[in-house]
Amino acid sequence: MSVLFVTGTCTEIGKTVTTAALTATALAQGRSVAVLKPAQTGVTADEPGDAAEVARLAGPRVTTAELARYPEPLAPETAARRAGLPPVRPEEIAEAAAELAASHDLVLVEGAGGLLVRFDEQGATLADAARLAGAPVLVVAQAGLGALNAVALTALALRTHGIDSPGVVVGSWPKAPGLAARCNLDDFPRAAGTPLLGRVPEGAGNLPPERFRAQAPDWLAPTLGGTAVL
């Protein structure tokens, strides 16, 4: 995979930290990595966004890029409209990913929120961008109760758009997982029709960057370059 899109089943579930873990793992293997954030919402011009957080955790050797930034923490289309700024269109995302792929071994495109969040007034989504890019989409899910339906719906949307997915990563695996979380490890592959490919520990983003980079491969399956046995 030279280009991999990363989406979540909802927001605030560890998508950025998962992207950082993927980046750190690839960098440790000597691969060049670029991280593209098409639409950064909820931060002002002088605040660090998700791409900067990936670089902080994974290391300065990663190339980061943003296409647009909107100050309010809303869906990209809504945030762009309220700010009076142009939206990001799927063609722009696919073109930017292709340009980065020309000079990097791996390009990670981190979406905003879930797969079908609107990017423009035409209703275009991250799925449209991934389809144009001909790239697979990794699904980051929450761990516990309620996650199965969200995983199944995301997988259904991917299939409807004709997009491949390598699998599912749990974006924040709790230190003391409850019954639902433990059962989900077996149920996610059945709900998604794809393998479970990782468990990023809860609080991983708070680790010192050196420890984060050293431990990241242990959280991901070999399919994603890691060493985890799930």
C-alpha cells in the first residue's frame, strides 16, 4: 500500500494516535512517510493540528501536509461554510495524495470524523476521495459497547463505494477492558468482513515520544508492519 486512508467509526476514538503508530512503525523500517490531513477543523492558524501531533509522536522525519484548516470543531463542509472558506474536494485530496506518493514510500491520509462526513456542498466524502485515489481505507474503531454497529455500517459503506479495507484497528484499548470490548475482538472481523489489525493502548498519545516510537510496532499486526499477534 503506497497510499492508505485512515477513517474512524466516529470522532475522538484514537484515529490520530493510530496514524502516528502507523507512521512510527513504517519509519522504523526505513520507509519514507507522508501524512496528509485534508481538512483540519477545530484549530486556529497558529495551533498545532493532527498532522503536527503525528510528527510529535512519530518523529521529525515524517512529511506532513494540510489542504485546509477551519477554526470551528465541526464537519469539514459545515466548518468551511461557516468560516466563508472554500471546501476541500475529493479530487484535491486524491491529487495531493498522488503527489506525495511520488516521493514517499507510504502516504497516510487521515480523515475527519467518520467515512461519510461531508467535505463539500455536493456531499462528497472521504470515501469519494479514496475511490478516486484507488486507495484502501483502514477503519479505526472504539473498543466497547456500541462499536459493532458502527464498524458494520462503515464496512458496508466501503463495500458500497467499491473500496477495499485491510481491516480494523481499535484506537484506544482500555487498560481494564469490559466484557463488550473483549468480545469485540472476535466480533469485529465478522462485523467488518476484514481482520482485526491492531490495538492501540489507551493513553498511548501521552507516552513520551521515544517510548511511543519504540512500542508502536507491538500494537499493530504484521499486515501493517507491526509485530502484534491478535
